[in-house]
Amino acid sequence: MPAVSNNLRAILGQLPPAVGLVAVSKFHPLEQLREAYDAGQRRFGESRADELAMKAAAMPDDVVWHFIGHLQTNKVRRVVTCASVIESIDSERVLRAVSVEAERIGRCMDIFLQAHVAAEETKTGFLPEEIPAVAGLAASLKGVRVVGLMGMASNTDDENRINADFAVLAELSRELQRVIPSATELSMGMSGDWPLAVAHGATLVRIGSAIFGPR
Ligand SMILES: *Cc1c(COP(=O)(O)O)cnc(C)c1O
């Protein structure tokens, strides 16, 4: 039995049925995506515009593509064309650019606002205090529809810190819903920490290496 489908089955067996799974396939070859697809997986996560475009062209049409990487303004057009959802809206500039581009092609793009709560400065996203104002701005833009909040916990073995980060993200999700009541999705949790994220109310987890192996 191939590894990818076994890994998928094991995770789906532990994941509450109400929590969605984004299989993060970045840097992994198409044959592994096909294996996951044949095992029933439909939501895939990619972090680079060019890789997303290549894989979207090669995979069946019913794949739901989540873009989860930092988005440069010059790649917005490509990602708006190929992605079903952009989870990584991390600046006002990208937010406005996505809305303009989506409107241009007659589309309303589903997006998540990405919040930065982790210890690492290399991670991107809005600061917690920025979320209500950004949500207000996003609600006024015609080319985007905010479906939820996305975030990452600190990259650490310290479960207290990880739990604290997920608690902050859950609180931010509630603040976001006070501005946009329909933005109920909460995307958090990766291979190393997803059970903690689910305990804190994640509605979507993004799991890569635990499905596809190391990158
Ligand atoms: C790569 C990535 C993931 C998946 O990470 P794993 O540790 O491989 O599960 C999830 N979310 C984002 C934003 C990522 O860039």
C-alpha cells in the first residue's frame, strides 16, 4: 500500500469529521499528488505561484487549490487565475491587488486574512491589533470575500507556547467574525501541531510532511 494514501488515511482517521484537510503538496511531485487524489483528497495547498500553475494545469479540474505562501504583487494575477482560495493575505497591498485582479477577471476571490502571532519574525501576516481594521477594509472590496483567519504557531517544542499561539488565533477569529460574521473558517495546525490546533477550534488544518514526507 503506497505511503501517501496510508498517511492520509491515518490522519483522516484522527481528524474530527467537521475539520477540513488541506494536503500541503508544495515541492512534492505530481505523482504524489495523484496518489492523494486517487485516495479521495481534493484540497491541496501550494506556496509558490509558478508551481501552483503547473500543478493546476496537470491535475483534474475538481481539485480545490489553497494558496498558502507569501504572495508577491507580480504573481497576483497568476494566483488569482489558478487558486480557489488564497489563505495567505498578509498585507493591505496584497489584499488590494488580489481584489483588483479578481474584479478584472469577473471573479470574487475567497480569502483568509493571515495573522502573525508566532515568535519567528520571518513569518508574515497582520499583527493581532490590525485585524479588525483590515477586515473592515476587506469587507469594502468587491473582488474578495473573507472566509476566515489563517495563522501559524511558533516553531517550537514548547507546547505551552503553541497552545498560547492557537488561543490567540482563536480569539482573533472571533474578533474577525464580529466584523464579518460569515468569516467562520479558522485555518491553523500543521504536521507537528495539528491536534493542538483542533483542540483550539481549527476548522481547517494544513498538513504537508506528515502526508507526503520530508521536503
Ligand atoms: C508548508 C506549510 C504547511 C505544512 O507544513 P508541514 O509541517 O509540512 O505540515 C502549512 N502551512 C503553511 C503556511 C506552510 O507554508
